[in-house]
Amino acid sequence: MKIAKFGGSSLADASQIKKVCDIILADPDRRIIVVSAPGKRTKEDIKVTDLLIYAANAALKNGNCEEELAAVIERFNSICAELKVTEVLPQITDALNSAVSTDRSDENCFIDTVKAMGEDCCARLVASYLTSIGHPARYCNPKECGLFLERDLAGKARILGESYDNLESLKYSKELCIFPGFYGYGKDGRIITFSRGGSDITGSILAGAVNANVYENWTDVDNVFAVNPSLVKNPFPITEITYDEMRELAYAGFSVLHEEALYPVYVRGIPVHIRNTNNPSAKGTRIVSERTHYDSLVTGIAGEKGFLTITVTKYLMNHEVGFISSLLKILAEEGVPIEHIPSGIDSVTIIARKKYFTPDKEDIIINRFRNEARAESVKIDRDLAIVMIVGQAMEKSVGIMARAASALSAAGINLRIVNQGASEISMMFGVSEEYTDYAVRVLYKELFRY
């Protein structure tokens, strides 16, 4: 059995949906399909999810969102008309109206409910179209199928273990199962969404639940590339990559696959196959437990902005048992996840993402560090980007760090942090945000010699 997930660009309009259905029907092993909300039809277009967020915000601000909701309905109406499945439009309209009419006292929950309707309505539409052309398919509601989530302390959606047992029954369906990505339900019956791009996570969860042979993730590129194609022309294509390598690259900004999507398939050893809806004959990229070959010494290079450093200094810190633990306890209590912790004899630098470290929290955390941990100084620097070099073949090679550091130095890029991962498959450099893309290009030129 194969789980096939299709992204927003693959479902942007009626012609794309026809391509998707042709791909589904080309392989009888594709029985469970995860769909995203329709994406952009052109570069200037607006994704359906963004239209829904506009509608939710308008409802909260103005009390109504008729104009914004009309744009969403019109988008689905045009697709339904072209696919000749207008009978499903009333279901879609009812679902949208019901979503914007739900309780608004919890604004975040209301926005989750509304923005999840892009995937929900798309699943209804695709199921209706497949049935209309003679291939019985059913829309699978996540609540009815048992996909239950909860929020962790950082506000991220986390799957409840019982969901895997609930979802396993889908593999016995005689009809094609069309499952909306991106969201599930809390035990209180309210919708909870994953972060943007979360349909990747839904597909991975379903693959794990039914113990699929492969999880196909269909998008709009032939391969995962060694570097962002917008930064380098004709970048090196990756044909095979391990879960660990992909996780490192996704963390540093690779946008092909959501960074949280690998765990459900990783623990079960299910391969992921990245493929192109617009070129289904392309071999794509396989994400596997163990590689069978290496196309290059370095697998990929990626950069991500949005980090900060918290540098805490205390004389004889290394003699004080539990000092770093006390800092981490404070950050945990304030809901700030930690990314990296390079340290010295009398100082430690904590790297975190800026989105969790708000100005209000900054004052609270600095005061707690000084009063509770007795820190002598606390310095915050919000201008940090992380650039990663990733490659499993680097474990058995010498000189990559030297080459990378020399190339960045020659390019005039100051290295504020240098860290090699414990697994030795990744190297991390901290640079000023303004140099993020430049640093990636410099490293690619040095390590791939283009």
C-alpha cells in the first residue's frame, strides 16, 4: 500500500486535479490520498489557506467576512464547474459557513477551524470527482477516522498515540480514501491545525498507521536539490537521502518537506518518495533509513533566518553544578524551546528562535536569569541566521570544515558560531541574517565546485 500526499500546487485548479487523479488511478496501490488546500495558480495568485485566514481575521475584527468568504467559495465553484461536480458545492459552502459561524471566544481556535477548511473542502471535491469518473472514493473526516491531537507547551500540535490504532482501519476500505491534510481534532471536538505545510505530517501519520510500503509526497519539483534553486542555477539533484540528513536540512530551511513530517515514517522504516505531479515519470528523491549510494560528499546546504542568541556570563560557571540546568528550567517555564547550546568556561550561549522569544518574555527571562540563576550578565542578539552543511559521507572525510570556514572567511562573512553535530553528518555556522543567502551560495560554490 502507498500513501500519496499532494501539495497545494498540485491541486491549484481543475487541470491540476485531473493530473492528480490520473496519478492516483495509475497505481492500484495508491489507496489513501492526502490533499492540501488549493495553492497558487500563478505567481501573483493567493493560496486558499491565505484567503481563509483573511476571512477569519475579518470575522474577528468586523464581525463578518462575507466578502472574504465569497472569494473562497468562488475559487471552489470554478473548480467544481470545470470538473462537472457542482453537486458537491453545497457541501463545501455549508462547511465554510459552519466554520466561520463557530465560537470566536478563543481566537486561535477559531482561526484554526476556518483555515483548515481549505484541505477539508478540497478532499470533498477530489472524492466527488473520482466517484464521478467511475472510481468510488470517500471523503474521510479526521474526527470520524480518529485523528486526535493536543497542543504541547510550545503550542505545537502533537498526535495522540491512540490515533494510529484508529486510523489503521483505513487500509481495509474498498473505496479510495481522500483525507484532508493539515488538521485533526482535540478530545474536546475542536479543530487543531499543524503549522503551515502540515499536510506532510498528516501523510506521514497515515503511512505509519497503515504501515505503508512507501509514503509518496507529490509536489512541483523533480527532485530535492542540494541547495535552494532560487539561489543557484541548475543545482545538484539529490536522488537518495537519509531521514537524518533530510531532518537536518528541513530544520535549516529546506521547504520540500515539513521538518516534523519524518518521525512517523522514520520509526517504522517507511521510505518517503518525493515526486513531481507535473512530471510523474521523473525518478524523484527517496528518503531512506540507509543509503545505497552517494552522489556527492556533501548532500545539501541550507540557511534559515529567525534565530537569536542569549549569552549568559558567570565567573567560575564551570564549577557550579546545575547552573545551565537552572537556565534551561527558566526557559522551559517561559515556553521557549532551545535549539543549540555552545558554551565556554565562564559563559554559555543559548540559541533559540525569535518567534518564541517575544520582547515581553525577554524582560522576564533576563530578570529571572539574574535573580534566580545569579547570572552576572545577559546579552541578547536577535540578528542570527543558521547555515547548515549536511552529508552522511562527511563522517568518513577530512577537511570539509576547513574548506567551508576558509571559503566563508575569504568571502568576508564573519562566523559568529561554529558547531559540528554530534552525529558528524552536519556542520552549523551562525552568521548575520543579511549574509544568509550569500553564505549558502559561497558554500555551494566551494563544496560542489560549480
